[in-house]
Amino acid sequence: MLALQTWIVHALFIFFTTESVGELLDPCGYIKPESPVVQLGSNFTAVCVLKEKCMDYFHVNASYIFWKTNHLTVPKEQYTIINRTASSVTFTDTSLLNTQLTCNIRTFGQIDQNVYGIRIISGLPPEKPKNLSCIVNEGKKMMCQWDPGRETYLETNFTLKSEWATEKFADCKTKRDTPTSCTVDYSPVYFVNIEVWVEAENALGKVTSNHINFDPVDKVKPNPPHNLSVSNSEELSSILKLTWINSSIQGFIRLKYNIQYRTRDSSIWSQIPPEDTASTRSSFTVQDLKPFTEYVFRIRCMKEDGKGFWSDWSEEASGITYEDRPSKAPSFWYKIEPSHTHGYRSVQLIWKTLPPFEANGKILDYEVTLTRWKSRLQNYTVNDTKWTVNITNDRYIATLTARNLVGKSDAAVLTIPAYDFQATRPVTDLKAFPKDNMLWVEWTAPNESVNRYVLEWCVLSDKAPCVPDWQQEAGSVHRTYLRGNLAESKCYLITVTPIYADGPGSPESIKAYLKQAPPSKGPTVRTKKVGKNEAVLEWDQLPVDVQNGFIRNYTIFYRTIIGNETAVNVDSSHTEYTLSSLTSDTLYMVRMAAYTDEGGKDGPEFTFTTPKFAQGEIEAIVVPVCLAFLLTTLLGVLFCFNKRDLIKKHIWPNVPDPSKSLIAQWSPHTPPRHNFNSKDQMYSDGNFTDVSVVEIEAANDKKPFPEDLKSLDLFKKEKVSTEGHSSGIGGSSCMSSSRPSISSSDENESAQNTSGTVQYSTVVHSGYRHQVPSVQVFSRSESTQPLLDSEERPEDLQLLDNTDSSVGNFPRQQYFKQNCSQRETSPDSSHSERSKQVSSVSEEEFVRLKQQISDKNNLHSLKISICPSGQETVLPHGLFPFQSIWDSTLKHYIN
Amino acid sequence: MQAQLLRRTLPSLVLGLLFLSTPAMGICLDKYQELFGQLQKQTDIMQCTSLLLDPYIKSQGLDKDGLKEHCRERPGAFPSKDALQRLSKREFLRTLHTMLGSILHRLTALQRDVPKAQDLETLNRAKQNIRGFRNNIHCMARLLPDSSETTEPTPAVPATSPSPTPTSDTFQRRLEGCRFLHGYHRFMHSVGQVFQEWGESPSRRRRHSPHGGLRKGVRRLQLSRRNKRLPPRGQLPR
């Protein structure tokens, strides 16, 4: 239903619209005012008046009116229905600059129709123009400018108005691009006051500036003087005359001037005192100028009374003052050069060209005089600034004058001291420092009066020699700067020499930099010595060419591969440093930086590894160990020596040599002794392993019987005859004992005392440790070890019984001890057979011996044990005759 | 007695009518010395032949030998120096004002014979200067006290303007123009001399423009002018 109604309304609207196209062109109403310009912030009321025709047509009245500003409906509170056809809207405090206001009606309850629209323009009225001023550029028309005041947001016209008392001039309308100035169309008339003001006008009002009344001639900016020229005077070297042509304004007004000048190489202008140029003129002579100096001039002018404006500066013009005689003597110095002529010196006199302000002209030449003490003066004319002459070793006085077109300078006097002159009295507290991009030198004067000072300086370099430059200062100067072309980052050696009346004083030197910089290269560090926990680093001083400044300190940076970097500052005077607390067996990386006042520079990185042990540490370990070993060995040897008997007993018991026994003498089958005498042979064979020690112990200390003594004599005889064949195996076993044996002793006592223990051993020819020996040998044992009683070993006794049953009746006080019982059960048949063979052969003799023994009542018991497997057989002490017998017997049996 | 009174008041009345006839516009310089200085400077400029006569002679081809001799002021065309010196200040100013008006007309006529734009510009500048001079005379006249110089006799100045006798001869017209300009410069020179006498002669200054009386008069003029001009100022046609 609603949709149908809406459709009908639209259709009707279109119908009416199409029906009355022509009528719609005629608006249904209008708004008053038509084109309002509203002042910002003010109230504004617009009235919309509907036409009767439309009201009837759309069946509306003023109450149907609604307002829109920029397509936004204005609240109804601002509406006022004036009557049936008119409705107004009021805006307070208008702030929009440009507003579209439309009057609308709602027809048929829902169709909004625009009745009329206007555009409201907002802005501000013009402010009163301020600061109106005018200028009359000579030859041009007057131009005035002003301050327009605030922005009006409206098109505002400015009009410059001007008039005389009797005449009014045409208005000057500003152009759009220059709304704050205007140039009038008429030429200014000087000496007639004119009144000028500005009118500013826009839609919201018109305002007029203050009137200014002036004579245009007081607003003139003259054209600058032209054709400025400069001329000098031959009579006066200190003046220059300027001439110029004034502008045409000079015909109307009087002028004053500003004249400025400067030297050609300066940028600072000096000005002639204004009071000297306060009147109209066309020339001016500038005084107190320096001779032979080029000056640049410029000039400007303005009205003499100061009203108006200064003209622009004229074009510059320059001129050179005339020459004057040199105002100062040149700086004068000398160098002594080696001469090959004996008694002469080569002296190079050097001097500086005078600066232009002292030369006062072009220097044509120099005149040098040289005077030896009380000799004739010699004059020389030199065009150069140096002159070399050979002089004697005497003292000389040289003078120098510079000459130009006008005259000569004063003479510079220089005393060349004698060859043997000793300079003294130097300056003190010599300092050099940079300041204001200059290298200043300061010193304290000596106590004596100084005529002047000579400063010499040169660049210190390892690559080039020191070529000095120099300058001279007056004797009153104690501080100056080096006036040479100095370079930054160069080390200068500066020498100050005071010059006294009698010659030069002792020079003093100092090094300085005009400007320091970081070194070009860092120091190269290396190790001098590397220890377990420390490293001695060393480096060379940086060459002066790369220092670029005073090396204030070094910084050593070192680190391990994984560790943090450590920095150490080192004084610049050092060339080595010891890094301590290092870790052993570690790779270190070290680099070094050298610092000047302006910064530092790193050198190359160097690596080194600390050793695992400190120097001498190994020796400290090894030597004591070795010493301890040696000591231990020595102690061991000593112990062994002291305990040799014990050791020998345990390891290598002495076995008496059976071949030296009396038994051997008795035995017809004594084996060839030569096989037994040679130790070497014995040791070379080295196969005797089974040693039987036979120990014969005397039953008591009774003296032997005569028979025994007889047999002993026989033994002695035999001993003498077989001296060279006696075996010494006992002495060579374990220790080479010098203990006498029975075989080597001739004395009875000693035989009785020492032969109480006669050792014999039978070296059984069986292999060592079951090896089969190749040769059966005998060895004598010198062991004093008594044969042990084998009570616990009845088999030993049994063996004896079995061996010799005939002697079984012997008392059992003395006995043979068999250390090894294996012999009895040894399967070694060769030894058994051999033993049997021996017993079968000498059975008869054995019986006889047995009888002899049995005859003796106090015969010692005897026990013998044969140990083919190398067991010891011990004989009892004190039975030498029997012992010999037994030896022989045993040997016989063995053989 | 009445005749004497009439004789005294008549010049003032004429001068007053003269200046009243001038439309009141900007404000005159109310400093006598400055104004007087301006007048002197103007006469110095205007008597200089380099501004008008010399360019004219050159532009009109009258700078040939012998022709300059004919470029002489026509006698009686401008008041003589003596005649001007005999005038009172007020009469002098009035005469000067009148003469300058005539000169302006003559210069306008002379412009028709000057084809070159540069010469036209020169003539225009000269005319503008004369207008300015007349403005200053106007202002000076207003500075003079009303009662001064009433005893001076009527000046013997040409009653007519210095217009030449009309002629169709171009050369003659040029020559007349040259004579006119010559007379103009001479006249301005004479005016300058008169002004110089104004400044130099204390007695004359005292007689013609006593400071006290002048200052009073100026003050009075200022007051009256303010009273008269200030209210209608915004209503004056511009």
C-alpha cells in the first residue's frame, strides 16, 4: 500500500515536472539578499519568499519551507515564518567563508523541492594600510608600498591616491600580483609637496591609510656616480685621486657620498670619513695609502641632507699608489756549508724578499757588503735572494739593502761569528702550539738584549732531508707564528736562534704539528719472548712520516679465540711490554694501536701460542727424577755392596773350586784345568747352571795332624804348580770378591783362619733352567756359607749312606748339606751314569781314603751331597786337609 | 578714506578670489622656509636652459650659426626683473601665477610643433614642473598674511599672455617658440632673483614677510584652513 502510494507520488511529480517545464525555469520563489557578503562572525538572515503560483500548485505555504546549507538541513529553530509566503533563517557567528544556502519545500508530504539558492560569501573588511612609504628612483616614476593588514578573504582593491594642494593625480591601481605596491604613472615633480594615501576596499568596506605629505625629492634614490676612475701621484706615494660623474639628479639636489676602498687582496672595505664627503663633488683624493699598493674603490651618493635613499654602489675602480723606497730592511740570515779548502768556510747568505707593503715598489736588486775585522769593505750586487761566498774562519759582518726605483732600504746587518765561536745564551721556555690554523711559537727572551730572532723550521721525515725554512722577528717579539706554507699532520722541527750584537746565540729546538691526525699506520707488534703465562711483546716506534702527531700512548689489545678482548695502555716511550697472567698452551691474538691527540690507528694482528710448560720446567722435573734414580741406584749398589754376601748367598753363592782342592791333587784323573781357568771361557759358555756347593765344616778347632799338615804341604806344592790354573769363579760371582781363598794363600795362619771356609763348587754341566750345557765345567766356590744340617732331610743323609756306607760310622756333627733334593730323582741319566762310572773306577782309592779317615778319632763328620741340578754343596769349616781330599775325591768321582 | 580702504582691500580680495578659484585639494606645506626653499629651487631649475630651450633649439634645428642670435626674447612678452621687483609679494605671486598659466598654454601649443617623443616628454616634464611651481605659489600665497603689502602699487605686468602672433610659417613658429622659451627662462631667472631678494633682504623680508607676522599669519591660516577644510574634506569631490 505504501509502495503504491510512493509510486503515485513519484508519477505525479514527474507529470507535473514534465507538464510545467517552462514554468519550472521560473523559480517558485527567491531569497533575499541575492548575493550576500557576510562579515565573518556576524549574524546573517536570509528570507525565502514563495510565489503564489507555486504555493497553489504544490499546495504549500511558508511553513513548508526548509533551509539547507551545503546540502545540510538547517535546524528549524533557526527558521522564522514571517507570513504565509515568507520564511527566514538566521545564522549567528558566521564562520564559513563560502556557503551555499538553499530554500526548499516538501511537496506532497515527501518530495523535497529546491526553490532557490544563493551563495553566501564571508570575509573581513580591509584593515587600514600601514607603513605607507614611497621611493623615487632617479629617472623613474614614484613607487609606493604599504602593509595591507590582515587577510580579508575577499577580493580587496588597493588604490594609491596622490594630489597636490591644487591638483589631483590619477589613481594608481595595484596589480593583482603586487597588491601592496604601486608605481604612479606620472613623473615626480621635485620641490612640490605631494600628499599620498592608500585606499583599501572590498565588499565589506573601504578604509584609507594615513596620508603622507612629502617632497618627492626627499624620497629620491639617485643613480650611482659613474665613470669612477683612480689615478696616482708621482709626488706622493700615499695618495690616489678618484674622479667620477654624478648622476643628473645633481642638477636638482646636492649630494653627499660614501667612498669605500680596500686593497686588492682584501675583502674588507674601509670607508672615507663621511664628513669628508658630505657635499657635492666629482672627485676626491684618498690619503694615507700604502705605497705601491693596488686599491679598489667604490662610491655611492644620496641627497646631502640625508633625506631619501642611498644610491647603489658604483662599479669598482682600482689604482696603484706610486712607489716609495723600501720601508724595511730584508730579513737576513746565513748558512755555513762545509768547504774543502782548509781555513775557509763556505757561507750562504740568504734573505727574504720584502712583502709588497714593505718593498714599496718593485725590488730591482740587492746590495751585499762583507767586512772582515779591520779589513776593506766589499760590495756585491745580487739579483737573487741568496749568495754564497767563501770566507776565512774569521768573524765577518755582512750588510744587505734592497733597492727599488725610488731608493734603498735600510741595511740589514748580520754578524757571522768566527769558526771557533761558541754560541751561548739560548732562549728558554720554548713552546710551539697550533692556534687559529697557524703554528705559533713562544719563548722567553734571554736576559741579554736581543737584536732579533731567527726562526727556522723544517718537516721531519724519514724519507726526505730536513730542508729548513726561516723567518726573522724583531728583538722585542716573544711570540709569533710561522709564516710559511705549513701542512697538517707533518712534524715540524722549529729552531729559535737569538741574534745578539756579537753574533748568534745558541739555538733551541722544539717539535710541533700544525694539526695532528690519527697515525696512518698502527705499530706492528711481535713477541720477544713467550712464556707459559706471560709474553714479552715488542714493537718499533712508528716512523715519523706515519705518526701524524705526537704518539701519546699505545694500547695493546689481546684476546684468545673465544675470550674477550683485553686492552692495556702503554706509555709511548716504551717499546716493549709484558703480558702476564696468560693461559698456557693457548693461542693469543694481539694487536696494537697508537694514539695521537686526534685518534688512533690499529696495527696488524699478531698471533702467538703460549707453551704448555715453562722454560726449565721439564728440566726441573727430569733432573730430580734422574738424580733420584741415580741416587736410588747408588744406594742400591751400596746396599748390594754392603749386603753382597747376603745377596751372593742368595743369588750366586761361591762354590769352591774343586780343582784346587787337595783331592784334586790326589786324584790321578784330574781334569784339564785349563778348561776351567778362563773366566771368559766360562762365561762365554754361560751354561753352567747347576752348581753344587760343598761346605766342609770342621768339627772343632783342633789343630790338624801332621799327616794333615803333610798333605797340606802337598797341597801347597800342588798349589804352586797349578797357580795359574786355579779357578776364581767364586770371586766373579755376584761380586768380584778379593777374599783370599786357600788356593791363593801361602800362609798357614791365614790358611787356618780363612781357610776355615774353603768353598768348592761343582758346576754341573746341565743347562740353565733345563737347558743342556755343551761343556761340563767346574767352578770353585768361595762361599763361607756353612753347610746346613739336613736333619729334616733324611734323604740327604741317606744318600750319603747309600753312597758310602763305609763311612756311615762318622759322627753326625758335621755334615754336607744338599740344598736341592731333586738330584736324587732327577731323570738325567747322563749324570747318574757318569756318577756311577766315577764310583766304580776309584772304588779302591776311595776305600783307602775311608780307612785314613777312620783312623782319625776326631775326624769330623762329613757329609756330602751331590746336586747335579746345580744345588749348593757346602763343606764345613776347619777341615782343610779333608776338604782338599774331598775336593779331589769329588772331582774324581765327578770326572 | 573709503577709497584708501578700497585700495588696500582690493588686491587682497582679488588674490583671495584667485586662490579661492583654485579647487581645494591636498594640504599645502605650512612651513614658510621650506616652501620658500622649494620655490627657489624650482626657479633655479626652471631658469636653466638645458631643460627646455637647449633641447628645443637642438630638436628644431636652430642650433646653427647665426640662428641663435635670433632666438631672443620678444620684448614685453614677460615682465622684466625690475617690474617684478616692484611688486609686492602678494602681487608678485599673483603675477607669477598668472604668467605661469599663460606659459602652460603656450607650451601646450608648442608641443604641436615637436614631433619627437623625447621632446614631448621634455615639454611634459616642463609643464609638470610649472604646475608644481604654481602649486607652491598657491601655497605661499596662503601663507602670506592678509594685511601685508597692501600699500604696493598695482604691478605693471603684461595684461595678456605671452602668446605669439599666429603664423603659418614653420620656421617662424619655431623661432617664436625659441624666443618664447628664451623669454621663459629669462623670466624664471628674474623670478629667482626676486625670491633671492626675499631671502637676502632683512628689511624687505621684514617688510614683506616678517617672521612674527608670518608665523602669526601661518598659524592663523592653519587654524582657518583646518577649520575650513577638515569638515568638508571627505565630501570634496575626488
